[in-house]
Amino acid sequence: MYKNSKHTVLFPLILALGVVLGIFFGQYLGRHDTASEIRGMLNRISSPGGKLTYTLSLIENRYVDSISMDSLTEHVLPLLVSELDPHSVYIPASEMAALNEPLEGEFDGVGVVFNMATDTVIVLNVIPRGPSDKAGVKAGDRILTINDSLVAGQKIPQNNIVKMLRGPRGSKVRLGLGRQGISGRVEVEVERDAIPLRSIESAFRIADSIGYIKLGQFARTTSAEFRAALDTLRKQGVSKLIFDLRGNSGGFLDQAIAVANEFLHEGQLIVYTEDRHHKQLREYADGTGSARDMELAVLIDEASASSSEILAGALQDNDRGTIIGRRSFGKGLVQQQIPYADGSALRLTTARYYTPTGRSIQKPYTIGDEAGYEEDLWNRYRNNEFFSADSIHFVDSLKRVTPGGKVVYGGGGIMPDVFVPADTTDVTKYFLEVVGRNILYRYTIEYSDRHREALNAVRTVDELQALLDSDRSLFDDFIRYAARQGVAPRYGDIARSRRLMEAQLRAYIGRNTPLEDNGFYANIYPVDNVIMRAIGILGGKEEQDD
């Protein structure tokens, strides 16, 4: 479908360019230009880039109607770049800020964490000492109006709400809030300011001597955040670490190298890149890492890509720690972002990266077949690769051996040392219905509203667990709530899925406290078979071999 649509666009474009050239040559021949002039013209357009440049010049100067060359260029460049590898991309100026923002470390805004349930903007948390906190916004507030615009019940996309709340530092935005126990609207004025973005989503002590760190992406601040989190965990008696890179699609290469350096000894190779001229750039550990003595388990899955794979590959090839989970995405290409004067940019693949044993983990692709490349994960699922390691096959010629004698493969992502299949054991029709219809999540919002004062007072994971443990009617109350929402109880399904639903209820409620994602992950991990496997391995309760 993709290939057909692309050709549908390209064919008229090529035809139009051909017609323009034909008309041009006809005009010149009709004017009896000399043979030498014609040969000179042909020479100018016969160079590799000359034909395209010359054609655009012809259209701009000789086409019968006036045409916006900027608009034409914006249409042509994505088509041109799409004929390269799957990771080279043209980024219009209008999209640059949104793409760069998650990696830059901060943005200008009001400082709230919100979600939209039942078409209402609900403030889940307020960043301490941030603009909204100073203005008096509270967790649990509903944002009814933004400046003079009604947003409650208007089916406004969440991205548009974000745009309305964000703005230049120092500018102000008026919010009309609905607050439990207060009749009428609460009006506040918030002065926007710099809001830090965190790349580490969660860091806490998950078991005796074992810490857990969840890294969402490699941003400019990642290595500093990681060292700070590690220092905090050390003070809590942590000597072993579960480092969760699942779902981490990458980011800045230098940050992945800096984090890898924390675990490796001086002189150990982290990664090297090689360009089209076979020029290599090698990165080595400098021996200053603060986690060189920590026992380590790294979690990956099919959504771990690029910088995540660099980090996992560096640790695996240096026999450092245990890689646990499912095969990673398989992105082994390095992009350089080249800016244009109008604010747009080209992210162009300029090199391949290799793990310390010389593995290129880039999965196969066909030039121009972006759709086929994107279908790879779906094909893995259909081939049972999410559930069985025996379904995954590598080419023998890409086999490498680590210094410790471990056999590893290139050519398609990082294969974990310990494969843990996707777990659907407790998924039932009842569970899918209450989750798919958003009933379970809406219940946690309403529950948090009813217990807002107690939840806002939570400061540690232990306090959160004690608070949730004290409410022995939580699960049964949810079942009654789901029945009122039209999902009749199916007790066989409920018994089978109870552990999974209880964990999700506690996790979403935990996220509605000042602990934010720590409150979430501290409650969801008992039903996460990959994390539980890592705890077992680091705790010495099971062997590492799959």
C-alpha cells in the first residue's frame, strides 16, 4: 500500500519534470541555439546533483504559472529522503520543537502532570515549587477553562491542551479550576517558567539490597540524573541494580556512552562507529564510573532501540551483568542532524555503530520500503518470537564471542542472555473489558479524589503501601463500580485476573501521589515477569541460564 501510494505521488512529479524539460528543450531548439550552447547546457545538468537543481530552477523561472518554491521543496524533500534508509528523515521547521523538546531537558510551561479521562483535564500531580504550585493549583483539580476558552467537555485533543498550557517563559495563563468541595470555579493565574524534563521515570529500592531504575529516554540530562539516582539508592543500602530500558527508543549517543562508562572498567571499549570511508571513532571507559562494583541486570524488549541497544550491547559484550527480556528493536545506524536556515533539519544517516565485539545490530531493510520495515515487529509477533526464544534465528556468519566466552549475534537487535516471554496468563475477557473501556483507570481517578488528603501526604513507598493495605475493600469496591458502568462480574475471570487488576489499581492510585511514577512501578512490578526474573537472579534465587 505504501509503495503504491509513493509511486502515485512520484510518477506525476517525474512526468511533470519531464514535460518541463521537454518544453525547455523545444524552446531552445526552436530558437536555433548553436550545438555548443546545447552541449554546455547538457553538461550542466548531467552532474549527479545538477539535474535536480537545474529542474527546480527551470520551474521557478520558466513555469507558466507562479508557484511557491518553498511549498514544492517541502513536498519533494520527504520523497527524496524516503528513498534512503528507514532512519534518515526530513523534519519541517513546524515539527522541530516538538521532536527536540523531550531530549532537551526542559520546556516552558505551567508545571502540572495531567491526563484526560472522560474528556476532562485532570491534574494528577503538581511539580513542587513549580509555577502551578506557587499559584495554588492542586492535584485533583479539573481544568475547566484556559484563558477565555472552555476546555471541559469539548473533546479537545490532549496535544492541543498541551499547546494551550505552554508558552514563553514569563508569560501568564489564566486557569478556571473545578475543585472537590468548592462550589463554583476557582480562578488562578499562572506565570509560565522553565519546567525540567526527567529522563529517569522511576528510581527506588525494590528489594533487599536491590535498586530499580527506569530510564525512558537518553536526554541531555540523563547521565547526571542517573548518577544522582544511583547516589540516592546507595544511601538506601542498594548494592545491586535492575536497569530497565524497555520501551526506551534511544536519544543522545553521548549520554548512552556516559551511562555505560558508569559500569565499565578503564580501557574497556563501549562502542565504535564507522562511516562510508571506513573511518572509525572508538569510545572507551575511563575508569571513573561509580557503578563498576554493582551487580547488574538490564531489561530490554522489542521497543528498546538505538542508544538503549548501544548501552545493552556494551555491557553484554564486556560480560558485565545480565541482559534480560526480549530481543531489542535492531537500530544500528547513526544520524547527524543537519539544520537548514529556515529552522527545518535533515537527520541523515552518516555511520553505523558496532558493539565491542564488532557486531552491527541493525536489522535488515529494503531501501524505500518503510512500510515493510515498520511491519517487522508485527512479523515477530506472528512468528511467535515474543513467546519463544526458539522462534528467533540468527545468521551464523554474524556470530561473535565475548571475552568471557559468551556467544552473541549481530544482524537484528540485542538478544538477551535470559529470554522472558510476554506473559498473558492472567488476561481474561473481563480484564480486557474493564481496561479497554477505561473503567479501571477512571475508578482510580475517582478513588484518588475521595482520598486526596491522605494520598497527598504520602512521601515514601512504604507509606503508600501501608495506606493502600489499610483499605481492604478496594478491590471489591472496584468490582461494584465496574458493574455500575455496565460490566457484569464474571467471577471465574475475576479470580484469574485478580492479581493483575489489584496491581494496576494500586499502581494508578500510587501515581496520583507525590511519588508519581515511583508509586506506579512500586506496585506494578509484582505482576511484571521480567522484573521478577531479574529480582530472582540478582537475589541468587535462580540461575541465569534460560
